[in-house]
Amino acid sequence: MIGVFDSGLGGLSVLAALVDALPQADFSYYADTAHVPYGNKSEEQIQGRVLAIGEHLVSHGCSLLVVACNTATASAVQALRTAHPGIPVVGVEPGIKPAAQASKSGRIAVLATESTANSQRLKRLIRDHAGHVEVLVEPCPGWATHVEMLELDDPELAADVRARVEPLLDHGVDRIVLGCTHYSFLAPLLNQVIATRAQLVDVADAVARQTQRLAGRLAHGSGRLQLQASAHPERLHAALPRLHLAHLAARVA
């Protein structure tokens, strides 16, 4: 079984890509809804949660782990790999490299949680893969919480999206990296602001391809899906149709 986890609903965007790439695999998705969001927590707090969830998933039969959360990857993926040296761990990192390579204007932006925006891991990604372009990092406090509450049509959220994204576009940014898996569910809202001025960069499909390469025999299961949450698991089930992921509900064991 492949274990996938996030602070909440955001990782479902990655799970959908994983199921598309590995339709016969068995997945266990864990949402840490008792501690969402991770973006405003310390690295120590995030590491503690990641290690606890990793241990839980491994003890329940998962032999490959996908950290479907940019903040958790930035703060704790190395600690998770150290704790489980015999298990492949796939992390989610902002698509700095593909954005920098594709940019025509030489300016890209990263939308991220506060924790990811301030992380050393993001700084290294920018240094290693985007030295030839200008990178604007925009922290977006509250966006992940709006997704968790399924407030995708909230006028306040729409106003904040416009207030944060329009100055980036005015600065000449032509690639906007989604640095939080929750933000994938805000793509319709973001595209209303962006129109034809820039392109969004999401890495869910790249994560799915890497998982596919590592899956081996795990690719051949029964196509089942387990949904777990540290609080209010019923909300996880109810969120699927609201996030246009009703096709995943049919897989739930």
C-alpha cells in the first residue's frame, strides 16, 4: 500500500494525480486535520507531526510514502527518510526548476505558506535551479484554511488572491509556482486573475511520475483507497465532491 499524507485536504490534489498514474494501486490517505494548517507552525512542530504520521502509515502496512505537502516536505522530509531508511519517500517541492526553464520574461513567482516561504529548502531550490531568473516569493497566509473550510467562493479570498497576484503580474512574472498543494484547488480563482498573462506551475503530475517509478509491485493492487484523518474524518469524505474528486469516492474501502 502507498501512504499519502498532508496537513488536510490539499494533498488530495496529489492523490488524484497518483490514482491517475497508478489506477490499480492501493492508497491510504491521511489528513492531519487536527493540526491544520502547517504553514504557521514551527519546524519542530511540523517534524513531530510528520514523524508521527509516517510511523502510523508504516505500521498500517504502507511501504512507500508520499509527503503531499510542500510545508511538510520543506521542514521534515529528511527526518522522515532517516526514520524509515528502508522505505522510499517522495516529497513535494515547488516547481522552481520547470518554471525557471520555461520563463520567457526571466521573472517567476512562488505562492507559498509562511513556513515554506521562509524555509531553507526553498532558498536552496531557488539557488540551485533559478539563479538565472528573478524569483519573487509571495507568502499567502490563510489560503490553505479557506480550502480546508471549502470556502472557495469567498469574496474575501478572491480579493486577497487579486491583491497578491496582480502586483506579481505587473512586475512581469510569466510563471507562477503553486508552492502549496492546497493552492491547486484555487487554480480556477487564480486563472481568473492571471488570464493570459502567466501560467501556473503545479507539480502533482511530476510527483505521480516519480511515485510510479518507485512503486514496483505496489502498482498492482485492488485499486482501493483508505481515507483517514486526525480529526473530523467525515469532512474528508464530504469534501471529495466539493473538490470535483467524486471519482475517488468510489474507491474508498
